[in-house]
Amino acid sequence: MGLVFALYNLFSDRLFRPLFNHVAISGYDSLIHVASGGLSGATCKMIMMPFDVVRKRMQVQHVESVHYVTHVHRMAGLWDCVQKTYVREGVRGFYKGVVPAVVKTAPASAATFFAFEMVKKAVLVVRE
């Protein structure tokens, strides 16, 4: 979450706000929040995807009689999981499922940051 907020601030302050100021569109704050939130969520998911894949593979190896798991590789630990994934599938193996994950994460993150900014604005109005 720290990375998502850092990326959100970076994209909001350094990318979208200057871009929309240059285009001179008024009332663009909501669009900045949505665009920055979506892009930060998608970027963070792509950065964290290899860690998620390894974590999930380590978790699934302990599932014994699940019908939807076709084959479970046994791993001796974290480093063994990383090595076996790389040897069997290459770098692409660490990004399995990245497209559906980003498709799910980007809109959710966009909505989250839009709501975050609206609540923050409402709280400031109430305080005044």
C-alpha cells in the first residue's frame, strides 16, 4: 500500500496535473484522481506480481486433495520456488496471470483513490 500511495502521488503531481494544466482543462481534479489511482494500482501490481506468484505457489504446494489443481510442484523453500519457476518457465513464469490481475486492480485502485480524495475534501470542508 505504501508503494501504491507513493506512485499515486508521483503520477498525480508529476504526470497528470502538469499535463492537464498544459491542456488547460478546467474541473479536471476528479479525472486526475481516477487516472493517477488506476495507473498507480496497475504499476504496483506489475511490480509486485513476481512476489505474488511465488507466494501463491508456496501456499498451493501444501494443498493435498484439491480437484482444480492439476499438478503441484513441491518446493524446499522460497529460493527453491524462485529457481524452479525460472528454470521451468523463465521470467514469464513470474508474470502468470498479470493481465487479469491488472484488469481487476486498475479500476479498483482508481475508484479507491477517487473516493479517498472526495472524503478528504469533505473532511476539510467540515473542519472549516
